[in-house]
Amino acid sequence: MESWLKESGAVGLDDLELAKFQVTGRGVRSLQCYKEGERVLTIPSGTLWTVEHAYADPLLGPALRSVQPPLTVEDTLATYILFVRSRKSGYNGLRSHVTAFPTSYSSSIFFTENELEVCAGTSLYTITKQLKRQIEEDYAGLVARIFGQYQDLFPLDEFTIEDYKWALSTVWSRGMDFVLPDGNSIRLLAPFADMLNHSSEVKQCHVYDASSRNLSVLAGKDYKAGDQVFINYGPLPNNRLLRLYGFVLSSNPNDSYDIVLSTHPTAPFWEQKQKLWISAGLDSTCTISLTLTDPLPKNVLRYLRIQRLDESDLSVMQVEATDGMINESNEVEVLQFLVDSFSGLLENFGTQLEKLEEQLAASVHPPGGNAWAAAHVSLGEQRVLRLARKRAEDLLAAAESGRGRRGDLSPVARCANCDKVSGPFMLCGRCKAVTYCTRTCQVDHYKEHKVVCRIISTASKNGLEMK
């Protein structure tokens, strides 16, 4: 592969090598020093896997163009990869790249039922179940629309559903997405550059030049000779890392839980409420991420305040008013709904947080395995939901105490251990996110709080503010 890339104009390969690393497995090692921002590698346009190149192929292109409506970007690239892999001659450069791909993947669609059950109750569990069904439907569509129509190009014994799942996982785990200057986007696979592993400790450093159409990797930090070179996939939670890339990060500061807020068009006063949602930058159906640093975003409250407006409120409502409490009854209804909803979501987890922590400490799930990874997804989502519920409970206490009538909707201070609400209180000195009435309560609560405390503190050091 490296020889083909050099002949095609790749720059930087002489100062890099593929190597095995203890934690990450295969990756890229630097053979020289680099300063942050210095160009490390350039992969030329002609060697990239893109939809444009698939359509330009003299054999594959006509078959792709015959399919209407066109295949999705993912299906086009997956078909392109399988097509090249199946060729017995030609395509030597691209086939050398295919032989470097993993023969199997550990993303969640390949989990057994028992492995997936470890994260029952998580968004990953639901999405993976849906994704497996969708893949079966999409594969049947490909067979009907293109594979079965051109069996000389797509021999079905090399284009099975398992082959399709492998190719999709290749696209998910190795694809790079960029927004072009004209507002369009491009997804591509870049030979050799796709061997770089992820690290949240480096800056995002892979760039696509829309004029030359080359892919470049810059140094995301200073490197010495012998260091592993990384790229940054972005601030992704474990549920996405495991679904797309097949790995998780312990105590991931970017863990999140996506909630979907929806109102049916037949609901009372839907049209008036829809105008308010749009004015507030929302819609009648919204997906909002709860995170460790912002477990109850303002947009969740804004949406639900509008959803629960009655006729008298609507007649005088201005969208700016949804930034704070509209009236006490509306606010209490919204916050009680959130407390009940978060409690219900937490009860649906197959294994509760404390039990999972015990299992991981006892190596019930072998470290690095699929069940171990699923457990970490569940831990992250439960931590976020517990923080969200606590935030909603504190705001509810503030609303019910009558302080909301004075415009003060900050949470009531309460001890994180015993729930005492009369002061004085002291903040956790590390994360500044919870309060205690006594040193004894802080010590008693440490075992439960220490992991979240470490995650929030790490996020704060990385520039993420606790809200």
C-alpha cells in the first residue's frame, strides 16, 4: 500500500510506520519529531475512496448510475469496497488498501444477544436493535436493485449480508466527513491515514483541501520520534464510539444521553405552540443531548414549558418568556414530568449503576471485551440521567418553595448525601458540582460520587463548563 501511495504522490510516509501498540493495537508511529500544527501526511485525491470516484469507475459507475433513486453515500462506498475486494485483477492500489482493513469489527451490530443485554436500557441498545433490522432491509433492497441485476459485477457469494455488514462497518469506522466551502459535504476513506487511532488529547487535525482534493493530517500535538501519532474523531460519547468505531473510553467526559421530545399535530393548540417552538429555535420534534457538564439543557425546559401552555397562557405568551418560569403551575408540571421521566428511564436499565461498577471491579466482564464495552456505555448514560434527575429535583424544590415567583429558579442547595436543604453547605472542592452539609456526609458519599467527580473535573480542565 505504501509503495502505491508514494507512486501516486503521497507525502510524509517515509517518516511514519505502521506498528503495534499495547493499548490501541495497530497504529502509526512517528520516525521523527513534529511540532503541533506541522504537516505530517498528505494523501492525494486520486487514491481516496469517494462517491465521485465510485461513479467514475468504468465498470462500477454504469451500474451505480442505473439505480434510481441513487444509493446512499454509505451504501455507495460499501458497494465500492466490496466490488474492489471481489476483483481478481486490476485495482491493485485500492486492493492493497482493502487487504489492510480489519477482517472483523467490534461495533455493536456484531454483539451477541447476551453481550448487548449488558447495556439494556441504553440508547445504544435500542439503536443497535433498530440498526440490525434496517441493515437486513437495506441489504434486501441492494440485492433487488443492483446486486441481483449485475451478478457478473457482484457475485452474490461475495456480496452476502455478512459482507455488507463488514463493508458498512469499514465505512463507519474509517470514513472521514468534511463540510465543503459551498455547504455540501463529502465522506471519504483515506489509505494509510485511516490507520491513525483516536485520542481526545490531541486537537482535531485532519483536513480536506477542496481545491486540490487532497487529505492532510497535521500534528495534533508535539511528537517525539517513536510516539504514536493520533487524530481526534471529535467529542463523541461512548454510545457512538462503540456503535461506529467499536471501542469505548473509560470515564468518557463526553458521555451523553439523547432525549426525544415530540408533540403530535393533533394535540390542542399545536399550531400556536409550533410557532413558539420555531421562534425559540426548536421544532415540534427535537432531539436534545443531556451531558455530564449540562445534564438539563435550557432547551429541554423551553420545549416543555411551551408544550404545557394552556389557552390563557398562549394568548399573552412571548417566546422570550420561555427562558424562565412562565408560572408556578406550569413549571411544577414540567419539572415533575422530568423527574418522573428520568426515574422511569433509569429503572429500565437492565443492570443498575452500582451493580455494574461491582461487576467491572470483579472482572465479571473481561476487560476490553464486548460486554465490558457495553457496561461502560450503560455506566455513562446512567450517570448523565442521574445528574439530570438531580437537577430537575432541585429545580422542582425551588419552584415549589415559591422562589420562582421572585424570579429565582436556581436549584435549592441540598446535601448530595442526606438531602438536607438547610445550610450552611460546602461545595465539593474538586468538581464544584455538588454540596454537602458536613464533612461526614462528603466522606460517606465519596464512593458514589468519585467517578462523576473525576469526569466533571477532567471536562472542566478541557474547557467544558459545568452548567
